[in-house]
Amino acid sequence: MDDRTISFSIHKDKEMEVKNILTTVYDALRQKGYNPINQIVGYILSEDPTYITTYNNARSLIRKIDRDELLQLLVKSYLSN
């Protein structure tokens, strides 16, 4: 009998999901010729989805992320590096 405990980090999984979504959105914006940083910042500040292209489903993807959670993760990532 194996008594080892397996633990999962839901928080880390969520961070990876957010990172994957942001990377996909960034790439879609870049591919369409936009400045990805400016567009993502515009979206975060205004929550206006038109800052994000519909190309590669980027607009739908970014709307899956809670804006407050996104800001928390970005600040945490910035300060931990």
C-alpha cells in the first residue's frame, strides 16, 4: 500500500492558465500588427474588449480572466522577478 499523498496546486494551475491565455492573446495581437502591450493595457484599464482582436479567439479567451485577478498576478509576477 502506498501512503504518499499527492497534492495539487489549484493556484499554480490558474496562474499557468492565465499565462497561457495572455501569451495567446499577445501572439494574436502581434500577428495582426498591433502593439500587444498597449492593447492589453488598454483592455485592462478600460475592460473594453475591442482592444483585443477576435483573431485566434483572443477576445473570448481574455474575457475568461477576471480583471482583478489578472492585475494581482501581473503585480506578483513583476515583483517576484
